Amino acid sequence: MPSEGPTILAFDTSGPTCTVGLVRDAVTLASRCTATPAAPSEGLLPLVEACMREAGLAVGDLGGLVVGRGPGSFTGTRIAVSTAKGLALGAGLPVWGVSSLEAAALDAGWVDGPVVLVLDARRGELLVGAWRVVSGSRLAGPSRIEAPGLEVIREPSLAAPTAMPDLLDSLGPDPLLLVGDGPDAYPEGFAGHRRRDPPEALILDPRSLVLPALERIAGGRGDDPDALVPVYSRPPPVHGRC
């Protein structure tokens, strides 16, 4: 029998929900999902500890970490990335960063047409990206796992709310699934399109974070923690003077 792949701790706090889980060979061993914490000590780290207890695992049993790097909220994305770097360096574990938007597109589980991520980027703009979920097999440890992949239809970029009707029409005749809080902020541009349920969720299943990193995990070498930085929809605000 083939040996098991590594157990991966995965988490994302870039959106309104904080998702944490332990995943091995595309199977979720334990998971938690709640409102995004304001600080690691208030929510993220206790959720990590709860998952570890439920699975009966210690930090030494982990094979690495996967973290959603954003784009998303400034505070939430920084929390996830800084926590992942601290855990990886403290425990000597490899860490892999993934796009929170790609993970959210996979998490939506929509195969009938494009998945459109629409986030309120503030300042009167939306962050919009679109993907199509496609089937395929990916490496995971000693074996191959049947897992969905993504075809990029529109790279994430900023757009004006008034441009949304034409932008959505340009994505083709297939039905669209809207994910994210953009339609809540500017509902007039999204009439007639289906939304994910629950609409506020971005990532509910930690496997969706691990899937984009499967081939890198199989390679065994993580990302450089020093180069692991949050990805924002726009440069973070600067307060005060340098």
C-alpha cells in the first residue's frame, strides 16, 4: 500500500470568514470556520489548536503549512501570512502560499460556468477575477489525487461598479456564480446572477487551500518564508509621514 502523504495545516483569514483545517491526501481531518479574528490570539491560533486536538496531532506531526495570501482585507491577510511565517520558522516546517481567490473559486464547487470573485475593494472600486473549474489529477505525496483545477478567464483586477453589467456579459453565455461581498456593496450591477450560498463565505473547506499547492507539496520544498508576503488588491494605506 502507498504511504500516506503529509498532514498539512491550512488557513485563510483574507475574507469575512476564517477557515482553518488539517488536510491529508485531500481528506479533511479537522476544520473550523468562523468570523475572521481581529488578531491571532483572539481567533486564529485557538482555532488551530482546536483542530490539532480534534485530530489528535502535535506540531511535530505536521508536514507543512498552506496559507491564503490574499488578496483580501489588509488586516486579515496580514494576520494569516504573519502567523504562517511564525509557525513555519518556529517549528521548522515548510510553508506554501496560495491565492485566496483561486482557493475560493475551487471552494465554490461550481462547474456549470465561470466562477466570478467580486470583492469590495473600497474607494468605489471592485476587485474582480473569473475562473472555470476543470477536472484533472494532481500529485499529492506518493500518489496522484483526482482534484479540480482552474482555468483563468479574467485575471483579478480593479473595476468600477458601473462596468459590471458589461463585464459580466463579456464572460460568455454560460451561467455565472458570483462569490464575494461586491454584490452587497453595489447590488444594482449584479441583478439576475446567481450568488454562492452563504453569500458572505469565501472559503469554507480547507482542502480548497491545499489543492492549488499539491504539486509543490509533493516536491517537498516550501516557499521562502522571507519572500512570503500578503497580496493586496491595492497598496496598503500609509499613515503619518516617513
